[in-house]
Amino acid sequence: MKYEKIKEFTNTTKASKSKIYRFYKKNEELFLETKKTNGKRMFPVNHTRYFDSEIMFDENKMLRQENQSMKNLIDCLSDKNSMAYTLWQMEWSFFFTVAYKLERQKVSCFKQMHGLYDFLLEKYGNSTELRLFFTTEPFANRNGHHNHFVIHIENKRLYEQVITDIRDYFSYDRIDFSIYDRYKAGLFYMTKEGLTGEDWDFLNAKKQ
């Protein structure tokens, strides 16, 4: 698990130091996941989600749709010709959500995802196979759109650096990520409304 000092964590979460400590005072079980190193309090980077209302909104929406996702899972697995089934059969490394600061339209989100993939492919294309699938959805609580995507990084030794590059690429936006779990509903949530137009794309290039 990656940790940050309080100064770095305030920049990552866009929250004040006092707000962060108030949060942990109210959530002691999460405070136990922090640690002290050389007398300095260190905060898990994956706690960023608790300070991002847009990402939390998406996560709560996913939980509310859990039963429907299970139905989708059964339906998709029974249809071996479906895109969702094909994607589920593949190996993936991480699941990401990007909540843009700007009110981006579908075309802009499409370009952002292709730009990210082209950037990673140029940097790592000779070192590993990279595969990315994304969908674009409107925000439910404001104007604009956001992206969900899964990425496969064949060379596991590059995981940390690629994650850092993705965070830097979206440095003005809010991102959340987790290790991909094929037994969760992420891929089926992404494909639940069907795949049309510029709402999605599948990007794949073999190692050069």
C-alpha cells in the first residue's frame, strides 16, 4: 500500500489538514490504517476516495445497483458472444475512475482516454503489453462526463510507475483506482447501458 505524508496527502485530496484530521477522528477504524514512520504520520493514498464526493457518489451508485449487476453478470456469462463476456475473460490489472475538473463532453472524454493510451504506449510499448477499455458516462450530480476504465499491464514491475504516470496525466482531475477483481461488477457496470458511439473504446497493442 502506498502512503503519503500529510503535506502530500493534502495536495492529493485537495482537503485542508484540519479537515483530514477531523475525518480520521470520526472514523477511527480508518485511522488505524495510517502509520507512523520516523515520527511522521503517513496516510494511505487509497483513502483519497473518502475526500472526493464525485467518486464516492459513483461508488454508492454501484452499490445500490449490486442486484442489477448480478443479473447482468448472469445474462452476460450466458451469452458468450457478448462484448462484456469477452472483456471478462481477459486479464486486467487496475480499475480506474476519472472525475474531470472541467465539464467535459463525450468527444473530449474520448480524446482524453486515447491521449492517455497513446502516451503510455509510446513510453512502455517496448517493455510490456498494454490494453485499455473505457466507457464514458454523464455525472448524475453535475454537468459533464466522467470515465471508467480498466487497464492491463503485462509487466507487473511497471505497475507503480504506470500508476504514477496516470495520476500525473490527470493531475488536475480526481482519480480513484483499485486492483482489478474479476469477481466484482466493475466491467458489467461499465457496459450496463450498452456500448454505442463515442461512449467507449477498446485499445490494444501487442508489445513491439
